[in-house]
Amino acid sequence: MRLLLFMLGICVGLVGVGKSAEAQNYPWCAHLGTGFESTNCGFTTFQQCMDTVSGIGGFCQPNTDYQLPSGPRSLKKLRYPY
């Protein structure tokens, strides 16, 4: 019984140590003009966003809630096309 409780304690401890889930944060949003006016902010590049809206209508704009990740980074991907 003690061994079972010990193993259960280890399992609970390992689950608690795991990385917590975080929402994805990307720099480009597609505002889809499909009649429902939905927004998808899941694009890393302007071209990826434009490829999505090209067939269904809509437009792309920078995500105003986007925060750069901490650490070293390259600004090459974040340049605006206009």
C-alpha cells in the first residue's frame, strides 16, 4: 500500500512539474469576410495570411496583441510589407 501511495505521489509530482499550456501568439491576423466576420491570428508571416484570405476574401493586419518572445531573435520575419 505504501509503495502504491509513493508511486501515486511521484506521478502527481511529475504532472505538476510539466510545462503549463500557453496560448499561441502570432504577429499576423486574418479578418475573414465570409459573412461571419471571423478573425484568425494564427499566422507567422504576412504572405501566409494573404494566402489564406486570397480564396475566401478578407484582409490581413498586424496583431495588436502580439508580444515578441524573450531571448535572441531576428527581426527579418517581422518586417511589414508596406
